[in-house]
Amino acid sequence: MLLAEGLLFGSNQFVGHWFTPIIWTGYILFADALVFKLKGRSLVMTERLEFVIIVLVSIGGWWLCEFYNAPRFWKSDLELWWHYHNLEPNLFLRRVGYDWAFATIFPLLFLTAEVFATTVFKQKGRGLVVKLSKPALIALVLLAQLAQSRRWFGRRPGWHR
């Protein structure tokens, strides 16, 4: 990660163009090595099948988010609060870049949680457990569906106008 930062500040075009997936891949390898050192097991070192599944779900999940957000890009009167800059003109390479970047998201979240669980939040005994009744869980799911359906079919937050 430090090498990528140095190359970026040195105006290396390759690193500048692919910086996000490069840096997140470096973070995953670093966090995985730390988890392996602390626990003797980790996603990349010992749980490779689980790692591959997480990577594939991460790619699919983030493409789902992209498709969900896509209609905002089709309307020219919308002021977007984010967009991509300096995209790769070659569509095949652009797809490789998207997939590589999307592949890092879920693994880095799980590995970061594992790092925190084995260091900062390591505690003896059992932590706080929250148990919800079945009716409460159903109510939360229905509330989430209602909120989402309002976003799709009804009023939208101000930044979508």
C-alpha cells in the first residue's frame, strides 16, 4: 500500500488509473496477514473457498447497487452527488476494473471486522446479545419494505429531484 501511495504521488499512470482496486487489494492482504498471525486462520490463508464465495457475492452485490443507481444517470435534469471520473475507455478493461474494485468490498469489510474482533474488541466471555421476537423481526422487514417501496414508487428524498 505504501508503494502504491509512493507511485501515485510520483505520477505513475498505471497506479493512478487503477489506484482503488490496488490499494484495497493491499489492505485485504495486510488485514488477512494480521488476522492469520493473531488467530492462526484467515480468509486468504486457510479459508480460500469462503474467500472466493465472498468475492463473488461482493461483485454481484455491487453490480446490483450499480444497476439500482443506473436510472439516476439516465435523467439529465438530476444533480448527482457522485459519479465516476476518468473512466477507462476500453469497455473490457473498464469491466475488469469495476469487478476488481467490487471484489474487494465485502472481503475488506469482513476482514476489518475480524481485525477489530481479535484486537480492539477482544473480550473474555460473551458480549451483548440482542434477541428479537419473530413479530419484531417481521415488523422490521415490513418497515424496510415500506421505506423501499416509497423510494421506488412514491416520494423520494430531496437529492433525487
